[in-house]
Amino acid sequence: RISSLALVCCSLRSKPLEQYTNEELYARFRFGNADIKYIADLVRPELQRRTRRSHSLSVEEQVLIALRFYASGSFYQVVGDSIGVDKSTVSKVVKALSVTLASLVNQFVCFPRDDQISQTKRKFLLLGSMPNTIGVIEWEYINRKGRHSINIQLVGDADLLITNCVVKWPGSVHNARILRENGIILGGSAYPLLPWLMTPFLAPNTPEQAHFNTAHSKTRCAIERLNGVLKRRFACLNYLRVEPQGVCNIILACIVLHNIATKRNVPLCDEVNDAPAEPAENEDIPPTFSQNERVTDHAVRDAIVRNYF
């Protein structure tokens, strides 16, 4: 099966970084010329060894292969046909680059530093009128071959940067605990109410509690937009056909690339996804968390309502 893009895409040997405009690169690889070179330089120390050993693909070529897979979510064979390499090469390159990018997650995914916290809180306040907020939290699911799902917990900021992530394969225990001082994180009603993790009132009894819930919901829209942008930018996240650990590395790689794209103001270029459509399925049941809330947990939320709403 040949991808529809194969008719207009030349092989990697035709040097797409020189051939395509930035707009064409965005459409095919989700990044422009300077961004692709930046990513290549990031992974060069690790991938250069492999390149010299195999005497085949340059680091830039490996980056382009992996980016094409992340962007399209197509079968390896389709990706290979569209850019002029074989299926086994795509598989090896995607695995190697995903591992390398995943190893950089702590470099690109982190909570705001002390000197950034005030600005982060101010942006959230402008977004939804919720005070003292440094992040919004939500889980997401990535389906993989066999219809299993990988649990992903993301914390994001008002600029749609991912500031914390937990990626778990099937059978792992989902962890909602993120220790953080100097601010609060907003979570949905399935999360436990904690002094640093604010959830909405399940049944607001006063106008002030209702106003709190409204501000909470408006502010948490940031994490919903973040999830939407992440899956639009990297269509591979809609369905993956590799083993759980490989899926986790691909997800982490896309998280790193998302933050790179966000920080570098890379435009989000929509494109018809040439990956095969997946059948509809029932929604996964979200992970459950302990609801052993303490009086002090309610006291923090009540104090926010009393002082701000």
C-alpha cells in the first residue's frame, strides 16, 4: 500500500531540507528547517555512533524518518514508501530516536522554576480567574495493538507546555501523587482532594462554591487543549502497534517534541491523516484514586472560596 503522499514526496536522498519550503516541512514532518536541525543536534551525540557503525543514514535523515512516523501515524511500510526507505529501517530508526528523545524528558519537561512561578500563576489567573495555580492535571489514554491502553498523566501550564508526565504501561499502578510547593494543581473530580491538588465541588451548596467550580472548569480547559494539540501534532498517538515499552518511549518522545515545538513557536499544521482508521471502542474506565480526604484538604479549598469567590 502506497501512501498518498508518495506521489509528491521524494526520497530522503533528494535532501528534503533543501527541497521543501518550511510550510511543506510543517505539513510532512510537523517542524520547519531550523527546528529539524535543532532536533538533529540534540540527538546527534547518541545517534552519531549508530550512523558511523551502519554507514547509512545521517542523523538528519533519521530524524526525518521518525518525525514522519510521529506526524502521520502510518504503518512503517507506508512511511518507508513515502520517503524512500524500507520498512525495517523505519522500525529501527523510530525505536532508536524514540529512546534517545525519551532520555531527554527531564531536560524538557519540568515544573516552573522559582523565578517563573509568579508569571505562571498570573497566566492561569487571566485564563480562568483561579488563584495560585501552577498547573492543570489530567490522564489520557494511548491505544496500542491488542486494544490495550497506556495510561498517561500530564500536567500542563497556561501556555500548553507539559510540565510533568507519568507514562505507565498496562498493569502498572497509576500514580496521582506529585509533591509540589508554592502553588496548587487543578484536577478533575476523579482525583483526590489534597492541599496542593484542588478538585471541584461535587455538589456546590453556595454561589461562591459554584463560582469556584466555574473558574476551575475554565482553567482546566488548558489541559484539554493541550491533549488536543498533542494528538493533532503527532497522529501516531491515536493508535500504536508496538510493544508497551516501545509505546512508552514513543509517547515520551512526542512529549519532548511537543514542548520543543511549543517553546519554538512551531505552528500546528493540520493534515489529512493517512493512517488507517481505527474502529470505535468503548471509553476506558479512568483510574480510580483514594478519596481519603482529610479535614485540612477541605480547609484549603474552603479558604480559596472564602478569600477569592
